[in-house]
Amino acid sequence: MDVTTIRRTCGATLAVLATGLAVSAMLPGQATGFQAATWPLIALLMFTMCARIHWRDVRVADDGRRYLRTLVLMQAVTVPLLVALLLLLLPPEPTLQLSLLLVLLAPSTYWVVTFTHLGRGSVHQASLATPVLLAGQLLLVPAWLLALTPATVLDAFALDKVVVILAALVLAPMALAMTLDRLSAAFPVLRVFNRSAPRLSTPLGIVLVFLLAATYGRDWIGHGNLLAWPLLGCGAYLLLTPVLGWIAGRTVGLSPIATRTLIFSLASRNALVILPFALTLPEPALAAAVVLIAAALELGALALYAQLLPRWLPDVHASTPSKSG
């Protein structure tokens, strides 16, 4: 995906968001139908995202182990501690706090590769880290939620719903993508399908924005006084992560390419994986708004980073981005 495509995607997303809001205002009785369509779409979108990962090729070269160790430490420890500090800025509204925690604690496995390429980072290392981050967040995000807001989490989430969503909307699409990737070596048709499926991620994501706006648009008006808080929390996060990534890269001696890749990974968050869980919170309309606001801020910040990071962290020797790190 290039800069022009990203601009067109942003324009299309804004258009469908406005259309969804208009539909929500004019056809409030259809919200239930739009909501029902959201769940299978999330599952399909999850599959297309997982299909981007080449599970058979998850091997880390020696020159990338230092990068991967640093990334895992930052995502598993440093980011949650930063998010815990940002949580102090928020009012004590359970859905608001948990939605923002879900967004900021889950590292991205989609946009990170695209913007790493645009920002002249190492696409190779970003791609290899994707399955590690995806598996890690399934284990660590619940643990950090319990550590940061134990009483709120237990009251807000229904365990039966969480288990069903995890199995049907996350693990099942992931398992299908892994299986097809394994079989693609023997069946060329599957190889073609696997290469084509990820191209559906962007249009499906745009449709998802429409469904969320059409479902919850009327309710967002009632939460207007709270919607400034995700702007503050996500904005602060996106301002601080490049600094933390730069400090970490300098500390462990990462190359400029690897440091840029690290910063993109720290800044990118995984709204898709956490969205179905956020929608089970007591106020799903507020949760959906938080996720969309966070995703919009992230997209704008990553586009800016793609322009600025190569100038801030230039390569020691002018060359094209490599696999080093």
C-alpha cells in the first residue's frame, strides 16, 4: 500500500462514516440488523489479517534477535506501564477506561507492516514479529487488564461471551489462516487464495466502519462529553512512543532501520482484535467510539511518522531498507 492508496482509504472511510451516521439518524430501527452483520464481518476481517502472516516462514535471523528481544520487552512491559500512567488521566468510567486499555495494550499486526515499509524500516523484521505479537497479546492483554483494573474487568466482562468471541472471532480465523498457509505449499490454488485474501482487509475495514456508525451513531451524541478523553489518552500515547522507541534503540544498539521499525510497532495498535471484546462492555456505543477515535488518530500519526522518522533517524550508510536489526 502506497501513500496515494492510504489517502484514498482515509477519504473513503470518512465518507462511509458520514453515511453510517446519516443512516443511524434516519433509520434507527435498523440498528439491530447492522449490529448482527458486524460479528461475521469481524471474523472475516480477522481471517484476511491473519492470512497476511506467512506462518511457515517464522524464523528469526541472528541479526534480528536483538530487535525481537527489545520489541517483546517493550510491548510486554514498557507499553503497559505507560498505559497505566495514562489511565490516571481518565475519569472513572468503566467502559471508557477498559476500551482505551484494550486499544493501547494490543500491538498491531496489520498497519505496522504497511507503515514500516513507507517509513523505510525493515518489513522483514516487522513481518516476522507479527505472529509473536499476535500470540503474545492473547496472553498478556487479559493479564494486564486484571492487573490494572481488577474489579472493573470482572464486573464489565461476561466470561461466557468472552470465551465465545475468543473462539469464534479470533482463534478460529487464526487457525484457518495457519492451516491454509501450511497447505499452500502443496496446493498452488491455496497459495493464490492466501495471497489474494489480505487485499480484502481494507475494503472490509471500511464496511466495518459503516456498520459501527449505522449501529451506534445516534448513541454517540449522548457520549459527546466523554469522547475528548480517548483523544487525550491516545494522543499522549502516540507522542510518547517514538521517544521511548528511540531511547530503547539507542540503549541496546539497534540500527536506525531497526529503531524505525520498533517505533512503528510501538505506535501501531490492534483495534481489530480487541473490537469484539470492546463491544461486549456495558456501553458498546461508547466502546465503538473509543476504538474508532483511536484508530483514526493512529492512522494519522503513522502517516506522519512515515514522513518524519527517516529524517530523524537516517541510515548510517545510505542504502535501501534491509533485514538488519
